Amino acid sequence: MKKAFVLILLTINVKLFCQSVDPCEAHRPKSEISLSESNKRVKIYKSKKNPELLSQIGRKEIESISYTRDAFVNLLREFAKPSADYDGFRVYYATYPVFQSSPPAGLDSGYKYVPPGEGKSDCFTLIFVPTTKGVNAAGKPIHNDKLDQCFIYDGADFVPKDAATDKFLRSWIMKYRQLRMPIFDKHGNGRLNKGVFSFTHVQRFFYETESLWYSISHVVNKEQKGLLDFLICKEKQITLVSANFAGYRRKANEGDYDKFRTGPENLRVSRQPKYQLTLIFKFIGPGAGGNKSRLALVFADTETATDTAKPCPPPNEQGACNTEGATLGAQQ
């Protein structure tokens, strides 16, 4: 009887141990941050930046964009193809066109690609573009956009587009830069320079984010701790990917500003500027009463607690602002 009781206890303990060991933990990306921290970053956009749009254009923008897990995995697989030799991908902030029931002849605004529901007329969207390694005239690394492989989401999957033939891609980007960015720039300048004397050599100049660049190492790597391996393993636990608009939280006194640059304005350039737009990717799984958030990723390095997304602007040594090579964001 005593032996049987011990055997039962051992069986229970083994079952509990097996249930507690998640095989996907071996692939868990290093880029995870706490939901608490991610919510603080999202709050910057929700409570500060988006209300400014309301006051200027009469309405708020969307706060996030949702993709199916399968669509997002397929996108990452495209970026991770060994034969493609991509070194990363760039995400552009853009704005959908206004719906026109009868657009002028010869004008292709790309409205037919605007998905129903969350992707609404005249609202924010994101364009994903893989990049390849390059060098500029000074021999410094840059990341060239693969301009014939620009991906947009049509509500069901990511669709590849060629910037040469689908010229509406650039118009979506320029619409964001011409109609949304100036509002954010002005608002950001006011916040960063509150109480600061308006002399060029002490004033911090705010420039809103145009795009973010991510290294392919955060998608797939030798240690199999990239996002792609994790999402494949979590096939049944994650059903939705939500790209949330957010803002950087680092403070000026935490070393996020480079030394003064020489030049006519002596601009003080921030590596990861406080208050600029960034993205928080949340991965959602089925839960009681609806969807439950499981994981929040910003492609952040937990050892240094700084985002590894390279915002443009400002330019940096990794060439996130590639104005010399091929970029979708370059004006034609």
C-alpha cells in the first residue's frame, strides 16, 4: 500500500513537471518585454500623440493593426529565406488613401488594397520591405530596400508589390509624411523643449519617425531563438499578431543623445529619441471570453534594455536612414 502511494505521487509529479515544461521556451526570443512596460509605451501614443491628431484633423487615428498569425509567419518566412540573403526589413509608416467611388481616370490610389474593417479609408497602415546589405561612399554599412518586394496587408495575407509599377506605395508613405508627421513634429518639439530657451545650441529638435529597421537576426538565428521559430512552435497558442503604435520612453539624461554635431545648426541627434513613434508587437492567443494577450515584443535586447529597432530619423551607424541607396521612402 505504501509503495502504491509513493508510485501515485511520483506519477502526479512527473505529469505536473511535463505539463509545466513548454517546449517553445527553448525558442523564446530575447526581445520580450513585460506587458506593463509595453503598455506604458503604447500609452504615450494613446494619451499624448493620438489626441493631438484629434485636435488638428478632427479625429483620432487607429491605435493598432491586426494580422493573422499565419499571414505574419508567411511574411517572416519570406524575409528569412536563405536564398534571398536579406539582412533585415524596414517598416514604413504610411496612410491609406481616401475612398473614392469614382476615382479620376488613370489615377490608381491603391484603394482596392485597403482591407475592410480595421484598415479604413484615410487611416494609418504599415508597409514591410526586406533589405539587403550595402555600403555608402564612405564605406559605412547601409540597408537597401528590395523595391520589387514591398509587402502590404490585404486583410487576409501579405501581398508583394513592386514599387516601380505599384507607385501608390510611395504616395501612401508621402501622405503620412505630409499630413501626419508635421503635426507630430510640432507637438513633439513643444514637449521636448518645454521650459528650454529657444537658442539653437541648446534646443532639442524633434523629428517624427518615418520608418523602423529590424535585423534579420531577430527573426531567425543559429540559436533558434528568433521570432519565426517561436511563432511556428506556438501555432495553436497564438492566433493573432497586433502591431501597436507606441512611443519611446527613454529620457534625455539616460544617455540617448549623441554629442553635438558640427554644422550650421549643431543639431543634437538622438539614437533612440524619447517620444518618437515605435511599434509594439503583441501576440494574442485564445482566452476566456475572447482573445488574451500572451506576449509583447519590441525586438528589444533585454541585456541592455534598449530597442534594437533602428528608427529613421535619426540616422545612425547601422544605416537605418539609407538616403544614399535604394529606399521606398525616397522621393521620386
